[in-house]
Amino acid sequence: MELARRLSEALSTGNEEEAVTLSRKLCRLSLPVCVSIGSQDHTQDSIRLVVGVEDAQSDAAIPITLLVSCGMTISQLKDEIDQKFGFPPALQRWVIGKRLACDHETLRSHGIRHDGDWAFLFLLSGRPPHLNKQPQQPEGEYRGHSGEDLAPLRLAFRPTPVVGPTKLRHARCLSQPGWECPRCTFINKPTRPGCQMCDEERPEDYQVPEGHKPVGDEALRIQNEKLVQQAERQINYLNLVQTDDQSLIPTTSETTCPICFSTLEPGEGVVLRECLHTFCRECLRGTILNCADAEVSCPEECEMKLVDREIKALLTAEEHERFLEQRLSVAESRLDHTFHCRTPNCRGWCIYEDEVNHFQCQLCSQLNCLLCKAIHKDMNCQEYQDDLRTRAEKDHAVQQTQLLLEGMLRSGKAMNCPQCDITIQKKDGCDWLRCSVCRTEICWVTKQARWGPNGRGDTSGGCHCGVNDLPCHPNCMNCH
């Protein structure tokens, strides 16, 4: 009959409203009906049960998740809790739907059928039998109240406070080594970094006992952690090798360029290798092209420098060639014992030693005299110097220029660079200037280098301006 089939489906699926409606319809027909429970049991249907764990000292229940089957009995559930967490079945009281569950009852009989269904586990305090002056109520009596509300039951299984170590965790501390979780009081293995029950971190002051040897699950966990750590290190090494093969390291997340404040999508920005600062490509390119030093500093004004392959990847071939020429020019001006080829527009130069008197330029093939600092082909040094003096005496323009420079030096309107001895002049502004040839920073008022031999920030030499908050000269007008 169709009504009987539909009633059977409603009962097997737990559809209470449909079952009541169909039962009423069958009742009106006054037909003989036989009801039998099928042998099929859905004990293999696994669900995730949320369990709130609480004891007499807890302020609130601690939630944990268990993988159970709907056909599991309360007795089996107690055994599983005992096996996983070490709480004996005699100290467990399960409350589902505001009713105390009996050992023979199943989770399905209490309406536990879906993932996320809740149950509550109350843990009784363990205490020695000789301290209990009142006879303990048999477990069967608790089960007899399965139909009562939760509120009176919770008062029923709270034991009378007694003096001494009555808590379960104290008894377990004596029987097994480990550390007690400050949150849920669970006793964890000595080497475990976090609580197995609630993931609380291990107390910082706890130390693993000397001579402790992990065995069983603890040793297996430590071995698995080492394998995971080794795998992570291997992955990190491969990522490092892959990154090192790239000329530019792209950004992996959305960021903002601190120079132009443009938003950079993942892959559009560049992460500098030395300092990990992030910029857009155009701002880095502009920084390189406008840099007057041999090394390009990070635009964030940190002490790190851009590496050569980053510079090459950001510039075009022509721009990179000009940058290398500029770098050579700056290096030449800052090094001692350098000589530039006297052939007009020739870029050749060398670093010479005291015993060397001639330099054969590899670019123009001209022979330069290092003593005379000139090219005097078909003449020796004496002949060249005599010829130079003769031409200077006859050249009125050369004489006038020499007299003008000497007058400016005497009056203080010009000075010789303390590094390369070229004549320089200050037009206006503060007392700081930089030699256009050797790039040395100069203090105009004291007519000497601003910093010591190690460059900017070195106060072992130079004018010592600002040392002990004192100016280098009473007339100093800020030489930086």
C-alpha cells in the first residue's frame, strides 16, 4: 500500500512530521498494520560530532570535534574518549539534548545524525575511595534519570569537595610524565609543543625531563615532524635556487610604490635582493639613470646597493652602456694614481705605479708620458718641457688666464681641490660643494675636504663640522 510505503520512508529518514501525518491517515482507514524494525543499521555513516568538554572547575565548555558513526553506543563513545584522551569511562557523563545518555543507547537514538551536531561531556573529579565517607551512587542510578532535565543532573554528579588532591589531573600527573595544559588541564606528552585537546601552547617554563625517551605515538610524532621540517627546508631551498636564477625578483602580492604611490599588482613590482624594499620598475630605472655615483643606493636611503644584474635588467642596452661608462669615469676620478689618455675624446685610462713612466693606450694606441702627463711624439721630456715654456711665454691668452686664476686663489674667490688640485670656484649658496672631477665633498670656508678618507660620515678627518654640535668655523654657513 502506498501509505505504508511512505510511512516506512518517513520513519527511516527521521521525518517526524510526515510520519505523524501518514499515521493519522492510516488510522482513519482502520486497517490492520504490522510494524517491524529492519535489520539494516547505518553504523558506518561517519559524521563530525562537536563535543563540549567540561568539569567541575571549568568556567565554560571546551569544544572538540570527533569523527563518530550514528550507530555508535554511548559505551563505545566512552571507550574511544578513554583511548584518545585518557579519561576513564567511569568518570564520563554524556548529556545529549538536555538528557543524560545511557551506555546502551546509540547516538542516532538521541537525534545525532548530521555533521556539527552537539553533545556535552562532563568529567567527574577523581578522588581516593577512602576519603569518600558517603556511599557513591551506583552508575545505574544515574542512567535511570535519562529522561530528566540537565539542570538537576549537573548538581547530582558534582562531588562533595574534599581536602587533598582530588582532581583527576593531579592523579594522572603522578602516574605519567608530561605537562598540564593551563586551559583544559589535559596532561600532554613532555615533547609535545601544543595541547592535544585544545591546541594551547606549552608553558614557557616547562622543561622536558632529562633522560626522557619518546616511545610509541610520541616517537612517531617526532619522526613525522622531522620529516615535515626536512621537506619544508627542501622546498625553501628549491625556491631560493629558482629566485636566484632570476635577474629581477617580482612582487607576489599587491603593494604600493613608495616613490610614485602607484598600486602594483602581483608581478608588476620589483623586490631588491639586498634589502627587500619594493618599487616599481620605472622609479628604479629613473634612480639608476640619475645616479652620479659608481654604486646605486636603494631609493629608501638604506645602506644597501642595487646589484649589477638588477641594473642591467632595468636598463636598455644603450642605457646600460652609458651607465658603465659613467661608472668608469667616477671610479677613475676617485682612485689614486690614475692617468687619462691625452688623446682628445679618448676614454682610455690606467692606474700606474711609481716605476712606470709611460702608458700605451689600448684604445687609441698613443704613447703617453706619465712624467710630463702629455703625448710628445718624437721628443724627449726635456725637449717637450722647453717647448712648452717657450709657447707659454709667447701666448698672451695663456698668460692672462694664469694671472686671473692666481688672483682668484689669493683673494679667496677660488680654491684648489684638496684631492685632485683642480681650481674650483663657488658661485653662491651654502659652504658645501663637490669637485666636478674627483667628486670629493669640500668645505668652502675651511678650504679642505668635508669628510675623512672613508667618505660621508667619517669624522676622523675633514673639517669636523657638527662634531660635538660645534661648527667647523665661525663663518661656516652650513657645509652639511
